[in-house]
Amino acid sequence: MGIEKYTSKKTTAFNQVLDNWENALLLAGKLLEENGDINHQYTLDMIEMVKNEGPYIVVTPGIALAHARPNGNVNRNSIAIVTSCKDIWFGHPSNDPVRIIIAVAAVDDLQHLKLFQSVAEQLMEIDNIEKLKNASCYEECGIKKGERMKREEFLRKIDKGLIVSCYAGPDLNEEMGYPEVMAAMAKSCVAGGAAAIRTNYLNIPKVKETVDTPLIGLKKVYKEGYDGDFRITPNLETVKELIDLGADAVAIDGTKRERYDDMTVEEFIRQIKKQFDVIVIADISTVEEGINCWNAGADLVGTTLSGYTPYSKNPIVFGALPTPEPDYEIIRELKAAGVENIIAEGRFDNGEKMKKAIEAGATAVVIGTAITMPKKIVKTILIDAGIAK
């Protein structure tokens, strides 16, 4: 992931008049503070690091890379860039004077390394350094807007992996329906080994700030209130919304049910690929729907809705407890029909079931409420204990 994810106009300042290195770090910290990324203590800690450890942060001629230990003072990963119109002296024997100050703030040690790698990649090219030196505004500094993840990279990163669905909003898992909560949930899941995160549009920005794994976005559109009928990302407007928010892939409704636009599902998929060239995951409920979407150009087919349409092979009630078994048969049949990339989703709640899905031919497995909905987890425990109310 490049530096562009962690910087913005609000965290950059160019051609500043700075008298000394301490004022330079104070300005860099102020940018991060005003953006809500850190508190003032982190700024003070960056300055204290130089006072205690010396000018080691001047990592290459003309560039200082300021940082400190998080210690609970960092709210989200971010990078500030300050350039000076005057030479700044840190006291480094060979890399002074400095004209570029880059302040790195990471929420933990692992993210700290990732941010340093992003900065190193940016500075590997001399041309990028010159653009930073000469820039008078963010648009001139050479930081390019990141490209969406390519299909091959996405498939490689999720291969035989666990995708956690961090879905919460007023329609489902409402007690957890705060973007900051779902971002924290995503961070914990990735720390535990999740290969990707699937989340609804409300949570995408916060989750995107928090984790670097592939991010699958969706938006449920309801016809008549949250108890009524809905479709998953049912039109081009919602697809664009998810892309603009930062989704690497979009999950769409791939069923044969009535649509919310004037296109067929085949036309819809083709238009998404033509207009946006984004990774498309078609959520389906039958083998026939999966084959149809795959042939129309979907990059992956998800078994998300198997059992949840009236015409599914074995219809069930959503949210039923105890949780019914997943549909392994649909995975095998899709694979046999030539659908190469299958995401198994629906009623998976442990590693044994995940393993069976992979053996059946799934590329990856999604687990959602069994991980991210405490209410359901508690109810399941009480049912298993025979003391459910």
C-alpha cells in the first residue's frame, strides 16, 4: 500500500518558514492533531525522541522521518509531510541540512513497519524527492492516488483464506453499528489472520483507515423499511458509491429476483466491468444463478444467499438458531460447472466447516455474525448450555 493512503491535503504543508527542527516537528504534529490522527502527547514524544536519541531520524540527505511509540496516542495510521523553504539543521554529521520532514504515526508496531515501508517506497525514486522539494501544494508533490487492487492480487491474497464480514448497521447487528467499532473489529480479525474484510458502506472509510487487507464493500438497499425486501448493491449508483469510498471489490445481487433497475443481472455485471473495471462478487442462491453470473463476467461467485430465497434448494429462516449446516453441495456443483472462483458464505461458524468448504472447491470462506455479532454468540452459548431464555 502506497503513501497516498495515509496522506491528504490536510496533513501536508509546503514551503514553510521554519527556524529550527523543533518547530518543524511541532508543525507536522499539529497537522496530524488537527486531522484527528493523534493527540498532542504524540507530537511531544516525537520531539523528545530527537532530544534523547539524537538526529538519527535524518535518514537520508535532506529528509527527516519523525516518529514515536504509539502508547495510546495514535487514533489512526497517518503521515504528515512538511517542506521548508530554509535549511533546517538537526545535527546529523552527513545528512543535514533538511528540507523535507515526514512524520509517521501508527497505531501499533506492526502498522509502524508498514508505514515506514510505504515511505521508503515513495522515496526510492529521486524524482519523487524532487517533486516534494519543489511542490507548492498537495497536487504538485508527486503522491499519486492509489489504484484499486487488481484481480490477480485480490485472488492471491484471499486464496484459501478467511474473510470476516464486519457488517453492522441499523438493519443488522445494530448494537455494534458504529464505524469505529467495526474498524476495531476488523483490526482484531486481521491481527488474528483474516485474509480480507467484507463490510457495508457505512463502515468502509473507517475500516479502510485501519487495515491493509482486501476490502469487499456492499450496500443493502431496502424497498420498504429494514424488515422488507432488499437487494445487495443493486445498481450502478451504489457500485460507484462503494468504489468512491475505497472498496477493492464490490458484492452485488446476482439472483434472478426482481431487480431495482431496468437491467438484467447479466447487463448489470457487464456495465460494472465496462464503466468501473472493479472486482465483482456476485452473491447468488442457486447453482444456475452462479453459472449465469460467472458467464456474464463476475470475478467471483458467493454462495451468500443460498437458502435465503424462496426458490433456494433448501430454504431456511435467516438468523435461525441453532445455526443450520452450510451448503457444501452448491460449492461442489458450481466448481463442477466451471465456476473457478467461489466464495463460500452462509452459516459458517468454525474452522472445521471452513475446511470442508475449501475441500469442496471454495477459494475462500466468509464468516460473519459468528465472529462479529456478540448478541448471537451469547445466544448460541446459552442454547448449547441448555439455559437459553
